[in-house]
Amino acid sequence: MASQPHVLIVEDEEAQREVLAYNLEAEGFRVTRAEDGEEGLLMVSEDPPDVIVLDWMLPRVTGIEVCRRLKVDPATRGIAIIMLSARSEEVDKVRGLETGADDYVTKPYSVTELMARVRSQLRRVRPTTVGQVLAFDDILLDAETHRVSRDGSALKLGPTEFRLLSTFMEKPGRVWSRDQLLDRVWGRDIYVDTRTVDVHVGRLRKALTACGGSDPVRTVRGAGYALG
């Protein structure tokens, strides 16, 4: 199976942090935690999440500054950020959203509502986790039926190649390093040599060009692979 959707909680209040983590893990998310903004930025650089639940008022680096830095960096701007704040004034919400936050939740909040908002953001950043059909040029991938077609012709893909293509099609143009692909496709708990990624990318390319189409997978020397 593909790796679990990953949520990073950046919250300095331990009780709130643990309640959120408990509920997210109960829904099948992989959860990491940070106690302040500086630690949050470091964790994003080491293990990029799909969604960040980010408190506004944080020690060392504020949540609003963490959000700003992540959204101006092309490598991290695609991560969904849900801002948490006791600030309920409209001007504060506008500031949070204008800084790049994808959603804004005022404290005290309903955990059930926050879970729904996390799932909503996940549908946007990782559509294959909720069974949507993805399209790129003449390639269609149906996550629910596990079928892939190109220009109307069905393609035969192994399960690993299917997960690789799903990852590529979720974010066309993004360059994925071999380590990032290992985490996303194989999972962090399984040891696989990075050369295995090259082998499966080769198989994916062969399947995608079996009907005569051009190879849509791009090798970025020294960086990894991208679709388109």
C-alpha cells in the first residue's frame, strides 16, 4: 500500500497537540509533532508533510512567519496549511489567509470539524487517497478501480508502478527525489535501496509507452524524477 497521508502538528500547548495527534492517528494518518516554529520548519525540510496544522502563536518563530516562509518556497508551497488561532477578528483571518494559509480555524474549535477540514485539504493535495480520477495529457488514472489508460487504451501496471504514477500525477511538474519517492510509494518503515526506484520508474516508462506514446516521465539529473 502507499504510505499514509502525513500531517504535521505545530502547536506549543502539549495537551492540544496530543489530542489532535490522537484523533488524527485514529483516522489512519501518520502524525509528526513540533513544539515551536523553528522545529516545525526543520521537520518540514526533513520530512515534508501533506498537511500542516499550525498554531499562530508559537515560540521562536510565529505560525504566521512559518506559513509565509513555506508558501514563498517553491519546494513547500504545495503543502496545505490549516492555521489555528485564538484571534477571531476578521482582520486576523484575512491576514492569515493572505499569508498563504489554506484554511483558518478559531480556537476553541471542534476536533470533529478540524478532522473534516484536514480531510478536505488532503483531498486537494493527495486526491488519490479519496478515489478521484486523475488526468495528465492523454493519461487517466482511476484510483478506485485501479485502472490506467492512455489515449483510450488500457495499460497494464504493477502495483508499485501504479503508486508511482499516482504520486507523479498528483503533482505534475514537481521533481521528486528518490528518497521522497521511497517514503511516498514504499513507506518509511520499509527499507528499499534507492536504485529500486530507478528500476520501477523504468518499468513505468515501458508501460506508459507500450502503445507508442512519448515518455512523459522526466529525469532531472542529480535531483530525481518528474511527470511532464
